[in-house]
Amino acid sequence: MSVAAIIVAAGSGSRAGGAVPKQFAPIAGLPMVAHSWRAFAAHPAVDEVVVVVASGQEKRARDACGPVRLATGGATRRESVANGLAAISAERVLVHDAARPFVPAAVIDRVLAALDRAAGVTPALPLADTLVRGDATLGEMVRRDGLWRVQTPQGFDAAVLRRAHAAWDAAEEATDDAQMVRRLGEVVALVQGDPVLEKVTNPADFAAAEARAGWEWRSATGFDVHRLEAGEELWLGGVLIPHDRGLSGHSDADVALHALTDALLGTIAAGDIGTHFPPSDMQWKGAASHQFLTHAAGLIAERGGRIAFVDLTLICEAPKIGPHRAAMQARIAALLDLSPDRVSIKATTTERLGFTGRGEGIACQASATVRLPGAWT
Ligand code: CTP
Ligand code: MG
């Protein structure tokens, strides 16, 4: 059965405060709404995703999520969901709060699986704390067994959810869609939620969400070789080095930046330099290699990632790298927007052995370490 996801992101975020509505505020490296949008867009069972935003917030939503289908929000969450429902055609629908940025695929799976036996499903978590009534003083304890904290994404048979919205008395405020479907007399199943789905409501919740997000650390390597030839410029690590010969290749042949670009692309499994800048493409002839490096860094930034450290080993007999190390370090640090102590430049000879030993070419190996948001997935 086809599945649509509606992400409601049309609230004003009044309790959270801040310069922009909370769903567009940065969290774990991305605007908040981008996290849930990515989770649904990437889920194999989800066929269409609609993000509901307040009128006037369309550009903000596109900047956050990229090409995304939008619907216009209403005055209440219920109206925003209804407008999202009008924009989708799937048989099943998942309704999710943009204010819950981190959506584990396993929760989507559980919700969809339970839709085989109920018209509505909501993830929920049992309460852990002792509950009491009271105002200024402690009152009676409330038994917590049988009490749940309700989360989203909530899943529904789309026709049933449409009926629930049509039947709802606009004078009454609906807390969520699951309540509305239950009011129709339909069964709403509970499945296990996830603490990472907690909603961001108040200012203090941002730091807690950031901590829940966690970081996934990744490292990858790159390697490259170019031939040394007379009559070429020698670009190494983004620096022009005076030498009797230079590296030849399709671009400026900066072997160090090429190896480093491949290492960075490796951390996000995004292929290699040739995937992005095919040597057959004439526009890269003689190109300055810093473009390749900043492109790779941009792809990491798009994923909310941050580069932690890069390390290069140049392999050649000549030129001596030592005198140029600081310049390369500064240049690469500037290109990657890193402090120089996060850029390591090393060099070695191969004791006159092999092609590097004979001075026929220069080799470089690189490694990069990055952190990406998404340890919760
Ligand atoms: N929402 C919506 N349209 C509305 C109101 C809320 O799409 N008219 C969305 C919010 O953007 C949020 C979700 O519903 O993703 C849950 O609402 P809530 O956490 O209450 O967010 P806000 O209403 O934005 O915050 P506040 O109540 O503090 O103003
Ligand atoms: Mg609200």
C-alpha cells in the first residue's frame, strides 16, 4: 500500500522563542525540519512526503530541505494536518511533528506494520517517573501503569483520517490525530516509541535534543599519483612551489588536494573525485584543484557534518616539503574552514625506490575524519 508522510511545520514555536520558528532553527548541524524530512524521504516504504509550512515560510523550508513538496499551514495543528491531507494521494499516511527532529527508521517500520491490524497507530513511551497530583504541596500518587507519553509519527488509513478531520467539531482543540481517529470509534494501536523522538518545545530542549542526536564519527582515506614533467607548474597542497618540473594531469594535478578530496568524499561514501569531476569533461582541463576540495567539503556540510581532522603524507624525493609545510597547512585550513592544528602535512621519501624514488612522479595519501549527525538512526 502506498504511504505518504505529512510533516507539520507551520507552528510559530512561541514557547521555544528564538529568532526563527523552532522548526527552522539549527540543530545537530541542520535546520530542525530537515532531519525528519530526510528520515521520511530516505525510508523505502514512504512514497511521498509533504511538509506543511506557514504562508511566507516556503523559501525557508526549501533552503532547509531542498526540493520538497509544500502545503500551507493553518491556524492550528489540526488545520495544518488537514491541509497536508488535501495534498497527498497515498492510501496510508504518517503524520509527524517537525518539532521531533530525529525519527528512527525502526519506529516508522513499527507504525506501518501495526497499520495492518488497526486504522490508526501511535508510537508511545511508558512513563518512568512517579506521578502525583498537587499544586504547591504533594498530593495523591497517580498509578503510572497504563499511562503513556504519546509521540509521532502517527500512522493512519488515509480515508479514516480524512473522515476524522471532516467529523471534528472546529470549536474543540484536538491534541493530536490519534485522538481524532479514536473519537470516530476506530481502534488506535500503541507501538513502542523512542526517547530520541522527544519534542522540542521550550528553549532548554534544544541542548537536550543536540545531545540526543549524537555524532557518528567516520574516517576514510584517499590516494593519488601524478607524473612529474618538465614545463609544468608544481602545485602541491594548494601552493605553487618553485621546482624544475611540475605535475601533469587533466587539472592542475595537485596530487595532495586530490588525495584529500577522495578522503573527504570517502567519509560520506560519495564516490571519488572522478565521479564528481570526470576527466572526460573539458571544463576541468587545467582546473584549480581547490574547487574539488571545497566541493567535497560542501557535500559534508550539506549533510550537517563537520570535518574534525585531515592528515596528508606526500611521497617524493624532491622537492623538500618541509619549507612549504606551513603554507600548505594554512591554505588547506583556509579552504576547509578549519584551524591549522586540524591539518597535518607529512612527507617521506621511498629511499630512491620505485617511481617516486626515481623522481618520475609524486604520490600522496590522505585521511580525513568527520563527524556526521545521526547516531540515533
Ligand atoms: N504546527 C503546525 N501548525 C500550527 C501549529 C503547530 O503545523 N498551526 C506544528 C508545529 O510546527 C510542530 C507541531 O505542529 O511541528 C507540534 O506543535 P508545537 O510543538 O506546539 O509547535 P508550535 O505550535 O510551533 O509551538 P508553540 O505551541 O510553542 O507555539
Ligand atoms: Mg503549539
